[in-house]
Amino acid sequence: MSYEFYLDVYFIENLVINYALLRMTNKLLKCSATHVRSLLWAAAGSAAATVSLVLLYRYNMISTILVSVAANTIMVRFGCKIKGGRTLIQGMLLFYTGTACMGLAFSLLQRMTGSAGVRAFCLTAASSYVLISLCIWIYDQVRAWQQRYCRVALYQDGKCKIVKGLYDTGNMLWDTTLQSYVSVIDISLIKELLSEEAGRELDDFCAKRVPKSPELLSPLRPHYIPYQCVGCEGGLLPAVVLDYLCLERGDVQKVVTHPVIAIDKTYSSSLRSYQMILNPNLIDS
């Protein structure tokens, strides 16, 4: 039994798949390789695979596999413009995972369309690439949405309150008195860090009433800060200073001492998916 094997077809098939995988790996690792760079190294990888097939087909399978892995490593290294060794390992894992996923998608699409030949292969490979890219885009959007939220631990006088904070780029509140960034929270959450008497005094302060026992609020350094927002005239927000807060957002963890927290009694955390509006500079700075 004999088979006909076309090296030009084999080269084109490898070129298309290598280019698609390099672009997906480049995107996932957020590398800076251009399309031209990826295309050139995809062609180099395809040429290496074709030459190794011709020269090593008589030898054992292990030699062929080792040459293939070495060629793919060089192709991913330079085709995605990777510099670090750890990133290269991640790139190789993504490359071979993408190979498996793209092979599965290619097989399913080819079976559904019942097509064959180089033209059909290119169309099916392009469709597979678009499908996987769409999945990557959806994943990026979900991850970006999740990263808008932070775990925030508020500390005051030995008490702790865990809340869900929103990373809001629209919050540009700045305390000109204490020279500090300002976040916003509902009064009920702050009162959980205080005694019952201090909570009543805080209610009076936020309502602009004269407190009966102002010494209970003195550790919080209560004061007012001006604010301006779209669609309203602005005004003054009551603000307090806590001992410290801890932020956790992905791999970022920060401790902010003496954070300024504005209290908005019109803002109800129970009606939202978050409990606190964070100033973005607390994380970005």
C-alpha cells in the first residue's frame, strides 16, 4: 500500500496553523510581536517541520518529536517576542493547548462541512481561529468585569468589616484638607465598626446636627469634603478617617493607613452588587 504526500500542502497547512497559534499565544501573554514577525516565524516553523519530515522519516519517532519540540520552542520564543524563561514555558503550554483545541475545532468543522482540499483546509482553519479568538475575547471580558471588584477589609479600633468594593475610575474625590484620595461607603457599614453611642453621633453629624457627645467621634476626625458630579449641583459629603484598610484585587494587595471615607446616606449598598466605591488611585498609585 502506498500513499501520496504533498510537501507543499503540508507546508501550507503548518503555516496557517502555526500563524494562528502564534497570534493567540501572543495575545494571551500580551506580548508585542507584530503580525509580520509571527508570519515569518510561522513560515520558519513550517519549513523546519517539512525538512525534518523529509530527513528524519527513516529514523525513530523520538528523534522526530525532539526536533519538532525544539523547532516549536524557537518559533514560539521569537514568533511571540518572549524574553523570560518562565514566560516561554507559559507560551509553550499555551501553544500546545491551542494546538489541541484548534485540532478539535478543525475536526468538528471539517466533519460538519464535509469539505476537503487545501482551500477547504484554509477556510476551516480560519473559522477555527475565529472561534477560539471569540472564546478568548469572552474570557477577557469576563475577567475584566471581575477585576472591577475588590475585597476590602476596614479596620477601626480593633474591629473589622469586610466589604465588596467597586474599582470606579469615575471617582475622583480628593480631600484637600488631609491631602488624600476619598472612597465612598454607606453609613450603615461604618456604624458596624462603632459603638451604638458613636453610631448615633455619626447619624447626627451626617445630618448636620450638633453632636451631643463629639468626643465619641474625635478618633474618626469627622469633617466635610466638597463634591461635584454630573447632573447635580454638588455639595458637601461627610467624611471620616479610619485606622486602615486592606485591598485585595487579583494579585494586588495593599494596606492604606488612615483612609478617608466619605459617607453618602443616599447610596444604598443593599441595592447594588458592591458595598463601597473605591477611588482608583488607591490601587493604581
